[in-house]
Amino acid sequence: MPIYEYECTECGHIEEAVQKMSDAPLTRCKKCSGTLRKLISHSSFHLKGGGWYSDAYSSTGSSSKSSGGSSS
């Protein structure tokens, strides 16, 4: 489930909420009962497994291993 960030328009408090996309947005601040507005933040992701990102952009790529063994 995504994590959403909300900022209170009155006290400036920032809240995080784990919500389904279908859930209604939060409207009241837990600290001062002020109005909340949803913030837009950076999303993050982690690539796992052996894909192009690990094979093609690795500092110890397969081309450097094959050229090192044939020079002797």
C-alpha cells in the first residue's frame, strides 16, 4: 500500500498515512484539528534480480573479465 504525506495548513505538521488508493484522503490534523492537504513527494523503488541495470552498468562488467583472462 502506498504511503501518503499530508501537511496541516494551520500548524504545518506533516503526517504520513499508509492508505489504499481507494481510501478517502485525510482531512483533519491530529495535533490541532486543522485542515490537511496532500503533498506530492518523490516515489522510490528498488530494482531486484539480474536485469540490464546490473549487467550493463556494472563497474566490473563481463567485457573486462573476458579481456583480463585472454591477455596472459
